[in-house]
Amino acid sequence: MGTTKDATSAASGSTFQALASPALNELPMQWSQRPHPIVNANWFSRALLLWFDPLVLKGAKDALTEDDVWHLAPPDTAAVLHARFQGAWTTAKQTTSSPSFFRALLRTFRRDIGVVLALYTASSVLILLQPVVIKSLLQFLTTESATAVTDLGISNGYILAALLTLLSFGSVTIMDLGMVFAGRLGCNAKAIVMDLVFLHSLSGHQPSTSSGDLVTLASVDSTRLFMCGLWFMWTFLSPVMVLVIFVMIGFDLGAWPAIAGAAVMVALMAFGVLEGRAVGAIQKDILVVQGERVKFTNELLQGVRAVKMYGWEAPLQAHVEAMRGQELSLLKAYHYRRQVSSIALLVAPVLSLALCLVVYVAQGSRLTPPLAFITLAYVNAARTPCSSFSFSIMNLFDALHSSHRIDAFLASSSTTTISTDTPPSSAPSPCPAPNNMSSKPPSTPPLIHMQSASFQWKKPSAEAVDNPPEHALKHINIVVDSTPSLTIVVGYVGSGKSSLLSAMLGDLHLASGGCHVTARSVGYCSQDPWLQNATIRDNIVFTDQVDNTPRYNRVMSACHLEADLASLARGDSTEIGARGVTLSGGQKARVGLARAAYKDADLYLLDDPLSALDAAVATTVFHECIRNLLSRTRPVVLVVNSHYHLLPFADRVLVMDNGAIVGDGPLESLASTAFPHLFSSPLSSAASVSTDSMTPSSATAESTATIAVASTSLVVAEERKVGHVTSQTYLTYFQASGWNGLGVAMSVLGVFVLAQACLVLMDWFVGFWASSSPFLSTVPSNNNATYAGIYVALSVLALGLVLGRSLYVLHFILLCSKHLHAAILHNVLHAPVPSFFDVTPVGRILNRFSADLSTVDNMVPMLGLHILGLVFQIVASLVVCAATSPYILLLYVPLGYVFSKLRFIYSLTSTQLKRLDATSRSPVLNLLTETSGNGGGTTIRAFHAEDAFQSKARAAIDCNQRFDLTHFISTKWFQMRLDWVSVGVVGGVAFLAVATKHSMGGVTAAGLALTYAIQLTIVLSRTTMEYTYMENVMTSAERLDHYNDLEKEGAITQSLPSSTIQPCPGHETALADWPSQGAVTFANYSMRYRAGLDLSLKHVSLSVRAGEKVGICGRTGGGKSSLLAALFRTVEAASGRIMIDGVDIATVDLATLRSRLTIIPQDPVVFS
């Protein structure tokens, strides 16, 4: 059960695949039917997390699937959380002109914050009472009489031991429960961020917000808010606890020692705050660079076909690595300064204790063992608030910078102020009527009314007032009434045709003039069709849940998709992949047009839907779909069109040039002298062809190749492992540094042993100093100064060792991050298109380069250093306790068994939950990248499908939060039970100290043991919790490492290096000049896109002589693009071969082959 193996069962992937599908009416409804177990749990079960036991036991016995995890409680769902936040956000916008997202978030969760703060405060009070009990217990141990007098007035040692045990139990239990509430608060904050990103990206974010920024907001910034929610309370609680601790020290040592120690503590905490601010500023820069890297990586993955055909993998990888280098430089500064701040707060108690004792003995006071150890206990109690304060400050500044980014995003995502209602009575007077229309105003409001309207692509910022961006459209005057009509928009490339339609949809900023669009519903088709990773039917039906089969069949016929579907095993249930990668350009265009035509609308905006079709198919589709099918509902149709031979069929023609309308009216009214290009089309004669003569058979007579889609689901379930994260994962991670993994691990352990030994020596020396105090009082006073000097020297040495070990480990961890990213980026770029990119959503890949990589970059250094320090602190505590009394070893046996059993049970469940969490994150990012890129948001808004997609996004967020929150609660379940184990150690040491009062080894040994035992209650659970969290974090490293095993492109054919190219006999040529002539031969060539699919090219044999110009024609989907894919070997041959100048291209390595060919791809790729 502890082994690791791959598991991609259908059961575990069903929910995620459902979320990846745009069939919004097919989301699994069973989530809302399973009650959350906490609903029926009593207060005792809730307080001790007993209601969570069944899931942990289930995970220990069997592999967990998503069906084993209950749904979110209603208050934790994205829809409910959004409603809560919206109230606070509305209030913030009403009270200030610059509302703050962070303050609105605090207002949203003010009650939750109050509950967490109350629980943390109660736990802190119990923690601060423990040193008081230890003091009385030490007073009992130092008194020889049976009736010892203690500060608490309790003379029975066993009662004191029991009281200490109860205080320890109560403090850890309440603290762990408070952490459950804090984690829930953080998860809810993260869900709100992700929901807002989806909501505002769907409503129309500004073009300045890239897809990379959106992914960073939804993955990285949301996680920062989660971490802030987890640690936020310590920002206020830590200073209060430290203040109370030094007040209590003042009662024992006096005012001046307490003031001196407090001054050191306050100074170092202030230093931590200042460093935290600086670290936060660096983190802000990291997020900017990270957003740019993720954005470019997304563009690289979206256009991977063109990248491969141009052979750009190496230079573009170098470009990404340069961006990654900037990110790593900032990460280095971030982690180094963060560690300096953390170490300052870590050693603050050590230096504070040193100064307290130095000032105390400098006053001539005598240091006794009870006094020394009660001071040590107080200062050790300050370790938790100090270290927690460090984490809280860092996370607070991280969260504030993320909140500022969210503020900027929310401010930029307001939609344009175009009215979509009836123009008010104060609206501008109607535009002057075009020369073909009556000047009499229409009896009903026009569908579109623009008067002197000028538009910009984005609203200018306050800084750009003096230099506003150029207008995309200038002084547009147009009136389109509700009378059924067909308007064709024409113009040269870049004249503003698509911008005009974008303005009507509200995607452009209205800079001046008026614009009113009153259409009830709109059918829209973009120039580059936005297609989802779904079936053909789902893409056409879109969000319409009404079964309208007759209309659907008419649309399929009018768009001439029936012949394409007939060649597919699953017909319109065939999945087409991300962005419709398995379709030809013409098929994409007709599917996009079919989606618009299926919409029952009164306004259709069609942006050049026929440009990817040849003249015959374009003419047929124009007549059968645009003129005939759409005219049945008597709508208004605006078509951007590049086929000028279709202009005579338009009721109205708009001519665009340089962002302005320069011609408006029927074609015959536009003078041929002013627009001669409209009348000189070589295909103008095609306009006289009667549509009746174009039977469907004539247009579909050409054979249609099978689309490269399997009869099963195209997108494969994401890989997920089960069981523990193995030691091999850690070694592989360390080996990514470029050093021997085992050697790095051993050297790291060595530096930590030295640092911890010095820290233990310091605590022992305090007891030795106190035990020698009676002797020191009889000798010269400078001996006290000698002991104080030794203690200060040990403190400085400990500080140096702790700092050194941190910098040493950080050096290796940053090397690991650098090489790990470089390796997986190289492997992804060289993965085959058909078997990897066609079946893997871009969001899933991007998840590795954003969330997973960010987790490894940020959490591994922080957790790794912290865990190693805690582990050695635990070892030291156990050794010290055992050394003071060998009897404690008898207690270690049962407690050790309970510990190992708990860890075994828990780790199996926790690791599986974390993997489910990581897997469920991909659909969230995939949906975000899909809807935000390539005109997805515009299409969604045009179809008024925002609510449907927001519902789907919330379902995906809830699915992810379902596993994230459950996993977090599992860590607190385990931490609470481990805390109880450590309470057993405290109780055992206390009772043994009382029972062996005269034989334990003196009060020094007892004081040291009790001090370390109390530390153990905090350290043991925290270490195990953080180690388990580290194990879960390493699942991200595990997921990254999976991409090291990807199949390499060209590996199947074992391509030879370019230096070993062997031309066929009779075709010898110099390698440097190949190809020198350009003769191409296909010899019985066949090709399929993936194993198990039908052949896309079947036994093709042809020869192209050198110098010939060859045109390849055929119906869309006929295999034209497949021929080019074969030439560039983006798909390998199933049989046969291709020779260029007599050289079999299968013997040429891919880099050489693609560098000697060039192509203009069907889908152009433009990098931002």
C-alpha cells in the first residue's frame, strides 16, 4: 500500500473530464446530494474532528477517488462566497472612489476572523500559563520537605504534573481547531479570487490583462490569499504574546532584564517587519515576471504547431529561459532576504535570553536553576509567536501585493459604456440616412445606432491623458433598423471591419459620440472561430439546453457539415480537441458559422466566416445558410466578407478604410470609379450562378478525409499516482541541482547537525551556569562575566551556523528549480503533437508551468529549511528528555508506535487528497485559458452565455476547493492527534520528575527535560504537519518530473543526425546544400495521427519536379494540411516514405529538416 504506481482510472477521472467538457447541462449533480458529515456531527465530534475519521480510514485501506470525498458545505461554495463578497465590495465602492479588495475581503470574513482570533487567544492563554506551572513544579522539586510551598499554592507534585498535562492538551487542541477555521477562511478567500477572475474575464477584461496574468491571478495570487488567511491572526497575536511573556519575565528577573530582553525582541521583530516589506516588494516583481513567463509559455503552447514547423523550439526555449533567469534572480533575492528575516526572528528568543541573563547577573543577582529554567521556558514560549510572526508578516505582504494586482484587474475589467437598451429620449438625433434609405425615422428603435462614434481598443489610463491611444474606429455614423436585411462589410486588410463588429459587441472603448445596440439576442461568428475542447455538437449547440433537432439538422445541412460527419465513427459526438486542432481551417469556419446560425437571434454579426472556404463552397454556404436559412427568422445580418462576387446579393454594402466608413449603400449605388476593386473581382461572374443549380451533391462530391479523432474520448484523463511520495522523488529533485542527490542530502544533514548541537549546548550551558551560581558567589565576580561571555559567544556562533545552513540549502534548492524548469520545458517542446498536444489541454500543461512550478519555487525552500530545523529540534528534545531519565524511554515505545501508526494511516490519505487537489486544479486553469484566449470571451458575451460559463467555472472551482479544503482538514486532523502524542511526552516527563524527585539527576536535569518536553508539544505536531505538507508539495515536483518521461518527437523513427544523411543512389548531394533543387516524391505514403485511428493519408504517390509550382486543392478536410504535416514530420509515417532531392526525410533529424523548409501555416501565430 505504500508503493507508488500510476492510476488513471475512469472513476477518478470522470468528474474532471466532465468539468473539461462544455456540456454545461451534464455536470455531475450527485455533489449536491451528498450531505457534509459535519452537518450531523455533535459539538464534541466537531471539536476533536472525529467526524473526519471515516475518510482517513478509507484512504488508508483503498485508493481514494473523487466519489469518496463529500461535496462542499453550502457556505463554502463559490456562488455563496461571491454573494457574501459582493455585498462588502458594493459597500466599499459606495464609500470610497478607490475600493480595496483586501479591506472588502476582511469585511466579508469579519465573523470568521473573530472566531479564529478567539480560539487562538484561548490557546495562547493556556500556553502562557504552562511556564507558571513549570515554575511551581521546579519549586516543588527543589524543596526537600514533603509540603513544598509553590507560587500556585499547590504542594502536591502530581497535581502540578496533571495540571501541566491538561494545560498542554487544551492549548494544542484549541489551537488545532482554530487552524481548521483559519484554513477554511483561506480556502474561501482563494475561491473568491478565482471566481472574480472568471467573472470579470467573461464580462470583458481589458486587452492589457493577458491570459498569463489571468492564470497567475487564479493560481498564484489566490494561493497567497490562502496563506495569508492561514497566518493572518499571528500578525496581531504575536506581539501581544511577546509583551505578556516579558511582563511575566519581569516579575521573576526584575524590570531591567525584562526590558533589555524585550528591546532585543522588539528590535528583531521590527527588523522582520521591514524585511517583510522589502520581501513583499520583491514578490511583487516576481509576480510580474512570472506573469510574463506564463503568458509567453501559453502563447508558445497555443502555437506549438507553427513553432515546430519553423524549427523555433531552441530560440523560443532560450527566450523563456531568459525570462526564467530574471525570475530566478528575483527568487534568489526573495528567499535570501526572507531567510534573513526568519532567522532574525528564530534567534530572537536566544539573543533575548542571553541579554536577560547578562543584565540579571550584572545587577549582582544570583542565578538559580528554577529561575534560569523558568526564564528559558518563557523565552521558548516566545519561539512560536516569533516564528509565526515571521510567516504572518511575509504572507501578509505577499497577500497585500496580490490584492493590489487584483485591485488593478478589477479596475480595468469594467466593460465599455455602450448601451444595449432602447436609446433614451435624450439620445443624439438619428444619423443622416444613407443614400439608399428613407430619411423618415423608423417607427421602432433601430437595432444599431452609432453617431459620430469613435472607439479605442482600451480605455486610456490616467497617465495617458496627454497621449491617448490611437482610435481603432473614427466618427462612425450608421443606423441599422429592425427591418430584415443583409449588410456586407468590405475593405482592405486593417481597414477596421472586425473592429466595427467588436464595437457593436461592446469590446471596444467608446471614446466619443454615441452608440446604442438594442438587439434582443445576437448570433456571432468570429474571424478565427473560437472552438472548445468538446464535441462538434456541443460546440454548435453551445449553451442552448433546448433540444431543437429540426433546426440543428437544417443548420448542419446549410453549412455543409453532413458529409464531414458521415466520415466520422461518432459523427457529431466526435471531440475536436483544444481550439479544434483536429479540424481543417474550412471545417473550423463552418462549425463556427453553424453555432451562430443555430442561435435564434434578431441580429447576426458574422466576421468573415467564408474566408477559409474556396469560392464554390463559400458561394454555396453563403446562399444556403446566410441568405436562405437565416432569412427564415427575418433577422438583420451583418457579414464581413472578402468574396466580392457575393456583393450583389447584399441589401447594403459598407466600405471601410482606415477605421472609417467611406461608402454606404447598395452595390449599384457605389460608384465604380470610387471603389473599383469592388467591381473587378475575377469571380464576379459567380454571382450570376443560381443557387438552385447548386445541389448539395455538387458541393460535397469531393471526398472528405477522416478527421483525426478516435472513437473514444480525445482528451485523456490526467495522470495521477497513488500511495506515498517515495524517497526517489526527493533524490530526483536533488539531482536536478546537477550534483549527486545523495551527496547533497548528506551534506545538508551535516550542517544542520552542527547548528542544532550548538543550540542544545546553549540551553545546557544555562543550566550549568545556574548550577554553578552558589560557587560563583564565593569567587571573584568576573567569573560571572566569563560565563556570560561564553553564553553570548555560543549565541553568536549559533546565529552564524543557522544562517550558514540556510544559505547553503537555498543554493541547492534554487539550482533544482532552475534545471527542473529547463528540463520539462525542453521535453514539452519536443513532445509529439498527435499523441501529446492533441490529447492534452493547454491548461493542464500550463498548470505545471504555473501552479506546480510556483509551489516548488516557493514552498520547497521555505518548508524544507523549516522542517529540517524542526526535525533536529525534535531529536534534541527526545535525547535530552531520555538523558535526564532513562525511564522516559519506556514511554517512547507506546507513543512511538501510536505515532508511526497515525503517520502511516494519515500519509496514505493525505497524499491521495493532495493529488486529487492538484488534478482538479487543471480543469480550472484549462477553462480559464480556453475562455480568455482567441476571442472566447467575445463569443461568450455575444451569446449572453456569461452566466452559463460562470456556473461551469464555479462548478470547477468548487470541485477543486472540495479536495483542497478536505486535504487541509486532514492535515489538522493528523496534527491534533500528534499533539496528543506530544502531550503524552509532557505528562510522562512531569510525572516521572515527581516520582523520581530524589533520583532524576537534580533540578537542572528536570528543568531541562520539562523545557524541552513543552517545546515538543509545539514542535512535534508542527514538524509532522509540515513534513506531510512538504510531501504534498512534493507531489508538484512529482508532477513536474512526469514530464521528464514524455515521449520525444521523432523517437519512433530513430532519426539520424544530419551528418549521417545517406541520399538514395543517384541523388548524391552536399549536406550543406540540401535540398538544392526541391524535388519532392511521395512513395506509397500513408499516415495516421495516432495509433488506433484510421489513415488520414492513404497510399499517396506523387512526384513534384524541381522548380514546379504546385497547387493542392480539395474539399475542406480532404487532407491538404495533412500533406504538409507529413513533409514537416509533425506526424510520422505509417508506411511509405517521402524523399526530397532523393533523401528520405525519415533519416534526417527534425531540426535539420525543418530548418531547410519553410511554410506559411493555416493558423497564423503572433506572439505578443
